[in-house]
Amino acid sequence: MTTTHPTSTSTRAGTLGTNAHRPDGVAKVQGGFAFSSDMWSENMLWGATLRSPHPYAKIISIDDSAALAIDGVECVVTAQDVPGNPYYGLIMSDQPVFAAIGDTVRYCGEPIAAVAADHPETCKRALAAIKVVYEILTPVTNPQDCVSGIAPQIHPQGNVYRHQRIITGDQSIVGDVIVEGTYEIGMQDQAFLGLESALAIPDSGGEGLELYVATQWLHEDRKQIAACLNIPEDKIRLVLGGVGGAFGAREDISLQVHTCLLALKSGRPVRISYGREESFYGHVHRHPATIWMRHHADRNGKILKIESTMLFDGGAYCSTSPAVLINAITHTQGPYKCDTASVEGWAVRTNNPPCGAMRGFGVVQACFAHESQMEKLGVALGLSPVEIRLRNVMETGDRLITGQIMDSVAPVEQCIRETDAIAMPEPLLPNADIRQIPGGTGLTAQPGNIVRGVGWGVSMKNLMYSEGFDDYSTARCRMTDGVVSVKFATSEVGQGFTMLAQQIARTILGVDEVLLDTIDTQVGSAGSTSASRQTWMSGGAVKAACEKVLEDLFDHAALTFELSRDHVRIEETDIVDILSGRRIAVSEASKGINLDRTEEYHHPPTEDLDENGQGNCHVAFAFVAHRAVVDVDVELGLVKVVQIATAQDVGRILNPISVQGQVEGGIAQGLGLAVMEEIIVKDGKVRNPSFTDYLLPTFLDAPLVEMVLIEEFEPKSPLGAKGVGEPPCISVTPAIANAIRNATGRELPRVPIRPYDICL
């Protein structure tokens, strides 16, 4: 259940500010939506990947002769079949398409070879028949060994992806009150329901191909694929397949190059689709991290100095580890004023599974530490969790520890006060329904043994890409006879951009019918669907393209209908001459003409951090507060999250029901990290690669969510809106952890919190 403050509405359905419906919504609900794993092509082969069972080993030999002898096997590809760059990667090109003979595998699950055959079962038999001889090596699994220099170098590019400091202010300051702690965050999986799948179709001449794939960034995928295949980018067309969730895990290449290699070698369409276990090995995860933090405050509770060291385990390959680290250390202070800081962070390479982007992107880890610290600081000063935060709230115009000025709308105090004003849930009654009790219908807990706890978490999250990245998005708008079509390469991963693009076009152009062109690489890049950037960036591009078409339409209408060109505007579905009062329907004004505009939207430039971590490295920020109420059986270690109250800074609300869905979904993901979700890695091997053993929140775990959406137009944003998908999952995790601490009196320095952490 969710409650919200009322928001702005429009007089016309389907425009900005209204509860517009997703164009793919009905098909998804009825089961008719085509996800990437539903793709099919005539004469198609199936593909599959052979993966290393070892986290670290040298490949002595690969013998695929027995696999090729199996009836129905079309081809096998290995490292020697890669015609171009044998490596790929988002930030650093360090990950091999296939591990080669004489080289090493660096994580359990690294690809060795791929096969194409007439049936998935034939593929399985072929993989089993490939003989690989390994020289097993001792894996590096402790990230601290990479910082200290104890670990041997496991990659030519070294064991440290990035080391960065932030030093600012008077380092001699010592507070009247000092609190510190060391906090750990486990490895979380994105756990999307739609598994990785791709279909590659070679052209008749074998010089190019089409790839249908579920991804977050079509153009970046194409760039890396083209380099590996040694084919010009314009010979490769990528088309977005139906995406069943992403949360960052689809930013990196997984099966794309393998599928294309098999299609080119066989001359036939090839589809690869992962199962759940292979998906755990085939994509990146949230970085596990260890964070030490110390806060200095005066006797009134004002934060004077923050010290911190952060260590992020990036696993075997770089992915986005350097950027994740920067997000973490630049958010050390959280949404609080602080003039002095000393922060040091490392992202390192180990033989553990590769880690990369996941919702919250480094800020989740930092927030768990700083919000655990804020709770400690409040206790040390005798202040409530609300009061200690209110005494330190950040405001627009404050200077961050990086030297950057907070020029975003920053209603942190309002987020806290609005959350605090939300009514607490009713107490647990002695005769409560068993479904309201920790353990539920397992009948393990009794109401008399339950202790209720309340905890807080407040966070800020940067929006868009940082540190000088030339970020832009492209969109095309075409109007023909009153019908508008919009084209972009924005990956729709469930966030609802396809719906938003239609809302923008309807609002600006005064039309009702807006068609969506195919999402592919036959238009300029839209960048990645990540970093809470698409509403701002691709929304800005669609807005710009539609406004150019509107200018052309006004020019045409002024000439054709003798209107005052400088005094016309759109009102609902009419062009209105405000001098004469004359109205011309858009559908009539656009008859017989074809207007077509393509536009790019760029945000203001950012800067790299210098050696002391100073620089304007971020574009903008959003803010949120969470209050968690939990019931805990302290003897059994069972937890039920009863209520999450939240107030979130969202800028302008473009679609109320969509915002509500994003907030609720983010809270569920943050709850998972707080009390159940973790990939267990031992000696470099994943021990729970299935949804049987990797626990996810279900409907029965979902708390009552009471939300307030704080709507204040963000002037830096082209639509006045802020991305809303990431902030909900950030501070809800420490809020739940703080609530469990409040109920139990235990330190609980690690998430997820397990029953044995509570009851032992």
C-alpha cells in the first residue's frame, strides 16, 4: 500500500503529469510480450558457452575434435577464431572474449569456447566433449592483499583498478565526540527475471550482421562487438530485444560477441540464451566492500570532520569499478554539511566474480557506512536519529568535500521532516495474524517474543555520468499528416521511457497519436540506461526534437493559414494565434506535410577529480529519506519489515504512477540487500548460483510503503524532473539495519543481516 501527496495533472490524457499507460503494459500482463529469449529465426542454430570450473588456472590445451564429431554440431569457436581485438570492456579493455591457450582464466565461469548446434541438448553434449587441460593456480580472493602488495599480479594491467584520495579542510581538527566503525557490504546480484539472450543473423555476404539483444546500451555494445569482429560499425545493426529487467548487469558485454562469432562462422542465425545458473556467472554483480569511517562532531552535533577508507572488490575484470569507486568516495559525507574530510579508496582486481554496475552504483555501499555512523553519532550525543540529521542537513549552495557546489535543488530537511510526519504503524497485537509475525506461517515466532525497532536512513545520489564523460543522447521526431513517430536508441529496461517519450511528444506537439519506431542503432546513440540519466538525457533529446518539429509546424501554419508566426502556441490539440484568437487543429495544420528533425541533448560538462579528489565531477543530485519499522524475534533472529516511510525529491513529476512504481521497486531491492540477498563466494567460487539458494524478497516480505513525493522543479533539467529509480534502494538498506540495531542493541556491521547475526 502506498500513499502520496497529490501532484500536478493535465487536462489531456497521456501528456506530462498524467498517469499515462505503458505501450508494452497490456502485452506484459497478458503474457504476449516478446522478451529476448522468445526470439526465433528460420534455419536458426542454438549456441552455448563452455566456462572454466576454476577461478585461476593456466590453459595448457583445448581439444574440440570430439565436439565437432557429434552429429548436429555446426561449429566451435575459441580465442583463435576472434578476428579482431581479443579483449573488450567498458572502461578498460581487459576482458578476453575467450581465454586462450597459454593464457589464464581469472574467475570461475570465464568463457573458454562456444558451440553452435541444432538443439540445446546437442550443445550440452558438445560442451561436455571439449577437453581442456588446466594448470590450476592459487587464486587471489582477498582484496586487502591487493592493497598491501601481498598478492601476486594476476593480470598484465595490475591488481589495482583505481586508487583515489579526497583531502579537504583542516586535517588537525579533532571533535568533542568521535564515533567510528568498520562496515561490510556483501555481493548482491541484480536478479532480473528476464535472462540474457541474443539472436545474431548474418547477412547474405557474411560481411555484416544484425544482433537482437537485451542490453542497456546498444551503441556501446556495437562498438565493442565491431572491434572484436574486426567489422566496421556500420555493418552491424543492433536491435533491442525485449528486456526483462537490468539494474546495471546488462551494461557489460556477456554473450554478444560469442553469438555473433558463431553466426558468422556458421553462416546461419544463432541464438544463445542463458539459464539462471549461467546468468550468475555471465554478468557482473554489486561490488562487495569494506568501509572504515570515523566522524568528528562538536557537542551540539555538528559534523566537523569525516575520515574513511574504502576497499571495493572488483573481481577479475574492470567493468565499471573505477567509476563505482568514485561514486562511493564522493558520497562519503552523505547529504550532510562537512568542511573537512580525509578519504582514501581502492578498487582492486581479484579472482572473484567480476563486479560492475548495479542500482545505486557505489553510493549504496557508502550510504550504509555513513548512515550507520549517523545513528552512532546520535546515540553518543543523546540526540534522536531525526535531530542529529537535521542539525547537519545539506542545502543548495553548500560545498561538497570535492569542492563542488551543490547547485541542485536539495530539499534534504523537507525529506526528513515529511518522512518523520508519516504516521507510525499500529503496534503488533497479541492476537495478530500469523502473517504479520516474523517467520509468518512457519509459526516459529510468538507475538510476545517480538521486539519492535525503528531506524533511519537519508541519502543523496548523483545523476548522470561523471568525471568529464561526454554524455549525450539522440532522438528523432517525425510528423506526417498529424501522426507523430519518435525514434531513439534508448534501451527500455522496464523504467518506462517508451511511455515518457510519447507523453513528451503529445504535450509539445498537441497530438494524440504517437508511434514508437524500432529501438536500434539506426539513429544516434542514446547512451546507457543507467545512472538515473534517461529521463533527463533522452527525455531532453526527445523534447528538443519535438520542439524543432513544432517550430517547423508553426512556420508552415503561419504561411498556409496566415497566422501571426511570433504569436502562435499549442493549446491542447490546437494551434492558437493569440492575437486573433484563431484556432487550427494540429491534425489539419499538418496535413500533406512531412516534418523530420533529429537532435542531440548534452548536459553541462563535468571534470575529473585531481590528486586530492577536488573537482566538479558530478552533474546533479537527488535526495531521499527512509524510516524503517521492523519486528524482530531476537531469540530466533527472524525479521519482518513492517513499514517503510519515505519522502523523495523527484523534481517535476512526469507520470505519478510510474514514479510510485520506481520507488516501491527500489525499496524492495534495498530490503533484499538488508536482510537476505548475497552471492556467497568461497575460494573464488560462487556457492549459490540459483534462486533456490540466492534469496529474494517476495510479496510476503513486502512492507507497507508510505511515501511522499517532494515535487520541486529542477531548473538544470530539461523537463524539470530528476531520475527516481536509484535513490529508493540506497538509504532504505541502512534504515532497516538501523531499525534492527534499535530492536536488538547489537552492532550488526554487515549487510545482509542474517538470523545468526542477531541471535548468536
